[in-house]
Amino acid sequence: MKNKLFLAALLITPLAVLIFSTLSFQSGYSPKDTKNNGTFFQEYFDVTDLNLQTSSGNLTFEDGKWIFGTYGLEAEDLEQALYLMRQLNVALNRDIYRLKRVVFAKPSANLDSALKDYPRNEIIIDEQELLYKKIDTLEGEDFFKEQKIFIIDSYGRAVMFFPISMDPKLILKRS
């Protein structure tokens, strides 16, 4: 009988921890800061539903890559963001192929001057400005006052962002 109770306790404990942690996270008791000094969006959102157009069609996440993205509004701030994204990409070293650099832009945006020195960035057109509106709704109009780099996971969920004024060493810092 003792062995059965002990076995039941062993089987129930991980399940209880999982249920408790899930309920805690869902009720708002979640981490406020991250190890890599980024800021979480108010809530993550799926960018695959936003009809974003690449040169080869709709944006998909079949390759399993994460995205370093920025929204191209002003050319001078955009250049700084592109430079920072390239430096972060190089700093990732062996994980460089798990990530792609992307510039999201409105259809009317003229980004040629900013992108001439950064040819390996993919340009994604926000045809109906749905991404812009989604971020503006979640984070407010102040979000776009400073250029930011945001991270989209391999499933297409935008989860976190960094201002370009942040020290690049702090972005990749792990502890």
C-alpha cells in the first residue's frame, strides 16, 4: 500500500505543478522582465493572419526560422535598425541560419536609400497596414516614435521588441 501511495504521489506531483503554473500564468502572474532585456508585447499576436506580402507571395513560417523585424518608417532611423540587426545576426555566430532579417513597410514607403547597404534583408509589404494597426492598437501610438526591432517566433507570433537605442550587448545577454 505504501508503494502505491508513493507511486501515485510521484505521478500526480508533475501534473499538479503543470496545472498550477499554467493557471498562474493565465491569471496574470507571469514574468515581467526577460533575461535578454527585451519588452514583451502587451499580448503576442499572430502575424500570419495579417496578409503580409513577400516577393514570393504571402509570408509563411514553414522554414522554422525566427524573424528579426523592424517597421520601416523613416530612412535615418531605419538604417540604424538595419545595422543593429546585422550586428546581432553576426553575433549569433552558429545560430545565424535560424533567423532572418526583415523590414516591414507600408506600400507607399520608399526605403531604397536605407536598404542599399543591407541587401540580405527581406522586404515584406504590409499591404493593408494591418501589422502597423495591430501594433498601434496593442502598444499605442508612442511605439513608433522610436525605431524598434521586434522578434517573431518560428510559428509567426510577434512576442518581444527592443528599442534600437539599447546597447546591443544587452540584447543577446543571457544572464
